[in-house]
Amino acid sequence: MKLGIIGLPLSGKSTIFEALTCVRGGDPSQKASRRSDQRIGMVRVMDERVGFLSEMYQPKKTIYAQVEYLLPSQIISGGPSTSENAIWNQVRVCDALIHVIGNFKGDTGIKPTPEKDFQSLDEEMILNDLVVVEKRIERIELDRKRGQGKNNEEYSLLQSCRELLEDGGSIHSNPDIASAPVLKGFTFLSAKPRLVIINNDDEDQALPEFQSIPEKNEMLVVRGRLEMEIAAMSPEERKDFLSEYNIEKSALDRIIKESYAILNLISFFTVGEDEVKAWTIKKDLSALNAAGAIHSDIEKGFIRAETLSFDNLKKYGSFREAKKAGRVRLEGKEYSVQDGDIINFRFNV
């Protein structure tokens, strides 16, 4: 999965990116790179269940899930409007957005206005989507006059989008419209799930007051500069610092957790002597489709999914003992894979 980091200038987007990807700390579990127009960070999801399974099976390879975070370039030649469009085009490919809102005075000493800042960028995305919708509606109507394709479903959905956007609402506020397959190719900005990060001063853990809480947007308070400093520390220093500042979990852990939540994702595991691996899938995905996430041949030749929950494996101490206790199940194609399932797919091709 890929999440794009957005926000107004000086909101602390780069700080959050560095805290997430541990760029300064040189953490070997993270990778960050820079292209001409953006920075990309590949972040390992440090799931303790993977570590437990690796200890148990002693595989040749242990593969954790990864999350990709994209920070678009803020300096693009061609003037303000060209720059804005280029930035939005960079994050259109993302599955979700992280909207960073600055809630600190910084060097300017100016009192922050987090709600106003949120609304400003929100309106910009809505306007951007409205332009796309209106252009497509005009094109469909022109084609109809020429006696060409009708596109009834698409046209109806676009009309609904226009109504939402003209009223100042985001497409994401209507899940049925936001998830409509026929609209997927438009990559609407306001249709994407969004995590709002309130970037506070070092000593401030409070959520600022909002007159109107952003609809269908998860909010998380992060002390960005402090978290970036923590990311640069050694593991030993980091542990002491987290305790001193009363931080139970790092920004990385909390943001990854919320990234999974807003995208409705879970993890299942495959285990063995060769490899222990975490697989990221949509919640409620069928066993058949989960098999396809591994390989199309497994999906094609699917027979059964031999399934054991991680909690039961941990409780009984081994696959064999869990099987003796009747905790290993044989599930069919329609079985809804659960978070933490350990699955051995039986297939024949």
C-alpha cells in the first residue's frame, strides 16, 4: 500500500516523513529514496507476530509487510498553478492520504490555525475533483449529442459526485460512490481515505479544538519534531527517551496502525522452514482471493485453506498441539480470512 503525505507549506510534512522512515537514524528496516520530484520511504511493519513465528520456525527468510510513504516535491517549475497540479498528480496514485496540519508556533511565533488550515487544503482537493468531474460530464454529454456511447452508470455517478462536491463535501463521505469501480480510473483526491495528523509542539499532546470535526477522517496527534529526534537515536537511547516523554508508542507504530485501519487492511501469515511471511490484504477477503495474493496458480488450483489463528498457535505452542486440540480448520473458497490467520493453501495445478 502507498500513502501520500500532503499539507500546507511549513506544516511539518518533511519532519513527519523523516520520523516515519527513520531517515536520519539509519534504521536498517527502513528504506528511503529520492526521485527528481518526490521522496519515497519503504517502511517495515514491525509486527511482533512475525517475530514470534520466525523464532518458532527458524526459516531461511523472514519477510515483514511493508508500507510505502510518498512525499511529493514542493518545488516544481512552471508557476503556482502548475506546481499545485503537479503535486496533486503525484499523490493521485496513492491508496490513501496523510494530511499533516501544523499546530505549533515555530520560528514565526504566529498562533497556529489548524482548523482553517485543514479546510484550506480540503477545499483545494474538492475544487480539483470538481474540475475533473465537470470536464468528464461535458465530454459525455457531447458524445451523446453525437450519438456515441451513453455511459449511463458513469454519468449518473458523476452527477452525484458533482452534487457532493458543489455542496463542499468530499467524495469519501459517500462510501458507495467513493468505491464505485466505474470511477476508479479518475483517482479522485477527495475519494481517498485520509489520516489527519495534528503536528504539535514537543510538550503538547492535546488535540486542538475544531468547531466541526472533519467527516470520515481519522485524526492523530503527533509531536513531529520530537518524533524525528527519536527516530535518529539508537534503540537504547530511544527506549529511555520514550519513557522520559511518556510516549507509549512511536509515531511510526501509531501511523502504520492507522494506515491499516483507514484502508481496511489486515495481515495473514504463511510459515515454513524456507520462509515466514506476512501478507497484507483487505479485511473480509475470501480465502480464494487471499490465495491469489500469493500466486495466481494457487488461486486457480485452490482446494482448501488449512487455517490456524496466531493466538491459538501461541496458546498451544506448536501446530501439532493446536491440531490435536481441534483448532486447525479446513476452510473453503468463501471463507473470510481473519487478521492473524496462519494459512497453508492446498492446491493442485
